[in-house]
Amino acid sequence: MNASLMTTDRHPSHRSKAGAENRSLRPKKVGVIELLAYTVSSEWLSLALVDRLKRQYYSIMPQAVSVWCRELGHDVTYATYYGQADPLSLLPDDLDIVFIAASTQASALAYALAKIYRRRGTLTVIGGPHAKCFPEDCVRFFDVTVTRCDRDLVSDILAGRIDPPSIVASARPPQSFPAVEERLPEIALAAFARGRPAATSVISLFGSIGCPYNCNFCTDWNSVYAPVPPEQLRRDLIFVSRRFPQAWLGFQDPNFGVRFDETMAVFDSIPEGRRNPYLMQCSLTILSEARMRMLAKTRCLYVAPGVESWSGYGNKLKMKTSVGHDRVDGIARNFLELRRHVRGIQANFVLGLDSDCGSSPFALTEEFVRRVPFVWPNLNIITPYGGTPVYDDMVRQGRLLRRMPLALYCSPYLALRLRNYEPIEFYSRLIDLLGASTSARLTARRILTRDHVALNLARLAQTSAVRHDLNEMRRFRTELGRDAGLRAFHDGRDVALPELYNHHLNTRLGRYAELLSARDRIPVHKEPSREQSRTGEEFDRGRRPAAADIAAAIAPAA
């Protein structure tokens, strides 16, 4: 055992108010790190091109926290971890406070790091998607778990006004974020090469926060939509166009352009020869032909609409009544039209929904892929993220695999019992679909184009990553066929975590695996409220009362 990694699970003693006040008078050494990779010997680095692109998935909020800490007078080190080095080496050893941002897939690594920092006497804070979804699990390892953050909350943490262990949230979503110019030191570290944007560099920003739709599997299902003030967006666009005229912009909005015409008016105010190319994800609902033309005019190079399902979520597609082949036909026509105006297109799907049954969802998706081969099909397995209606339903129905480590809430793993598929059947159908969607013929058609070289590099990297997952799925399907204990676990029986999952988790964590005991790996789940939730198409028809004004705003222009 590596002695340098040994630690205990003891919480640090509670800080007295007097001590907190004294410490708040001096600048603190603060570390802010975002875990983009969830392995130590990262599988991403073994795949050509993926390591260079993975780092561009950095988030804005950790950068905002870094800026706020700096503005408050503290000594801040910011880093992103994408598998390039030992994550501990990216921050100083003598930190007073460390902020760790992590997705659920990176939670095991975040927990291991928290144990090390606690042993050093560092106050540990977790934020990001995982903290939002599973705060009750985070609080076992972190002093402060932040489910929603703004500048005032960061100030309270730095001043020692929050006693650990605590789960905290700002009173409301942040009303403003640091401008691109203010985040430039963080952006340069996260995305640039030698201080300048490279061919694959992305400068990320928000056009809005929240989403007006309430898809029951999505962690933004009950978020409040709010556009960034037009003048703030315009300042960011002007700054980037002057400082980095060829850089790509990446909008991290859950649903870009909900107030499409207002947003495009800001883009249109930038002189035509000085507009930066940009990437975004949005709903097909907003994309009339006239608006597609506006995307081309404003230099949109990549769009990622959510198709989700061939049987549900029709309000995101302008197809509330069509299903099956009719929906495939209609959406394929939409994407063919979109391709005339935007060269890079991705379609997001979720498989394993309760409305899915038999071969149809897989066959329809394969038909769609064949008809529009230029569209990258992003195929996701349904995952019960905490705080979503799907999670609440799985808990109520006893279909959540409660012993599954949260770090394995990602492809190619199942964290719930599917309603209409046995695991072997589901994996067999998914393997066939993924194999067809990344065939040599389709890959060649996607890559051998006259599109921007970065788009073709991204498609190649995506294909490599999917093929890596495919190999793991095939091994997992084989294990399901011969391991009765693994099948019992996926039947929902109260059995120990199969050794296969421990092995996969240990392989991901490398030398950090010894820090997480068998007990650490079993999640603490929050029981849902008694309020009856809705699933599938029933939930799709629901609408939050605050969304009434948004419905009018997203109505496509003539």
C-alpha cells in the first residue's frame, strides 16, 4: 500500500466562529479543479485525438468560482484534469480550501482526492453536476457540498461562515457570470496552447441558463430559464472577435436560443466579417427554415438537437403526435434542411426508456443514421440521475440498483432495471446499433468531407470513443451470460456488488482505488418525496407554471 495515500474518514473538527472570523481576515490559498476525466490512467489518452478534444469540455462555473475567489483577494490556482498528469500535481500541496467540480462519472476520483485533502487539513468543497444530483452522498466525503452557487455563497465559504459538514445552495441561480475577459486566465489554461487558441480550442460562454422543457431524465427538468442580458452577451462577442478572431465559441446553454430572435439580433449586431464561428445545442422546435438561414449568417458551425426518443418527448421536435417511422421521416427531412445551413450536426438519443420495447427503437435509430449519415448519433443509456423524476420513479418502483457505485452511472453500465428488456437483450441490440453507426463506411462518409478540419477530427475522436465503449460492452455481455451473480445483481436482488464492477472501478482509479472502501462505494440515496411523479409522454405533456411566457418566446418565426 502506498503510504502517501493512506488516510482516515474522520471529519475535521468544526471551526469556531471566532476562528473563522480570524481566518477570514487573511488571504487564503485556494485551489479550483474540474475533473473532466474520471480515470487516473485515462482511457481518453489512449485514443488518438480524444485527449486534445476532451479538455475543451471544461465548464464555466468552476472558472467563475476561480474569478470570484481572486476578486475577493485570495491566492487562487485553477486547473482542469483531463488525464494529462496526476490530478494532485495540478494544485499546490498547502491549500487552505479546495473546490472540486465533478460529474457523477468522476465522483469516485473526487471522493479519493477529498480524503487526501482532508488529511492535509484543507477545507474540501464539491460543486458541479454530481453535487447537484447526489448531495447526500457527497457529504460523506466533503466538508461543504454546493448544489447551486453564486458569488455571495463563495464569499461565505471563504470567510468560514459555513460549518462542515453542510449541504448548501445559493438563494437563487446566479444572476450574472464573469465576462470572457475576466475568465481569460482560466480559459487560456483550460483550452489554449501556449497562450493562444489552437485549431481545436473552444471559448465557452452562456447565452442563457436553465431550460424551458421538462424531460423527466434530465437534471435541468425543473430549472428556471433566464437569458443572459443582451448587452452582456454582446460585450463577450465583441471582446472575442477583437482578441481572438478565429477562435470557436461554445455555448454551454442547456438549450440555446430559446428566445431565438433576441439572441440572433445580438449576433447580427457584430459586423459580418468579425463574427466567430460557434457551437451550440438546441431544440428542433425553434428551427424554422428562416432561423436556419440565420444560423448560417451568424456562423453557426455545429448544432446538437435532442431527438431523445421515437415515441416520446414530441414537444421538443414540433412532432407531438407523430411516432415511429413517421417521426423518423419528419426528423430526417429537418436534418437534411439543417445541413444546408450548418455543417456540423449531432442528434442526441436516449435508449432504454420505459416507452421503448423490442427492436423498434434500435431499428428506427439505425434507419435514421442511414438516411442522414452526416449527423453524428449521440446514443445514451437511460441513467437515473438524482433529483430527476426518473430517479424518483426508479426508487419508488424498486428498480434502482442501489449498490451500483455512482461513478459507474455512465455508458456502458446500467444503473436500473429496464422495464422491457433483460440486460443481455438490451446490450445485444445496442451493440448492433453502435456497430452499424460507427461502421467503416459511415465513418468514411462523415470524415472524408470538405467540412472544417476540426469537425472531421471531432467525428474521428467520437468514433474512436464509441468503439472503445463497444469493446467493453461486448465483454460485459459475455460476463452476463456466464456469471449468475452478475445477473442476480441486475435482477435487483440484494446481493453484493459484483467483482466485475469493483475491478472496473479499481482500474479507473489506479493508485487511488485503495482510498475507497467497500462501504464507500455503496451510495447513500435520498428517498423521493411522496408527491406522485410522471414519466414518459405523460411527463412530456406537463409544463411548469413559470414556462408560460417561454412558450410564446420559442414560437418559430414565420
